[in-house]
Amino acid sequence: MNEERKNKRKKRFEFPTAFTVLFIILILAAILTYIVPAGFYSKLQYDSDQNVFW
């Protein structure tokens, strides 16, 4: 019983594996696609007669 207490004290937080971290990032990115709105990009058109973009 004394050894169990020592083992519990020695047990520390272990960093998750690389696959676990990648999976968490993948899930967060998938959730953010529903939260963050898609960008609205203005498109430039070139008027060659007046040599300007509008």
C-alpha cells in the first residue's frame, strides 16, 4: 500500500502524443469553420481604356 502512494505522487502530467495534438487541432479548425465567417473579397477589374483598376 505504501508503494501505491509513492506511485501516485510520482505520476505527473504527460504531454499528449503528436497524433493527439493534431487531432485536437483538426477538431478546433473544423469547429471554427462554422464560427468564423467566410471572407468577402472585393474583386478588382482593369479598365484598359482609362488604365485604372476599379
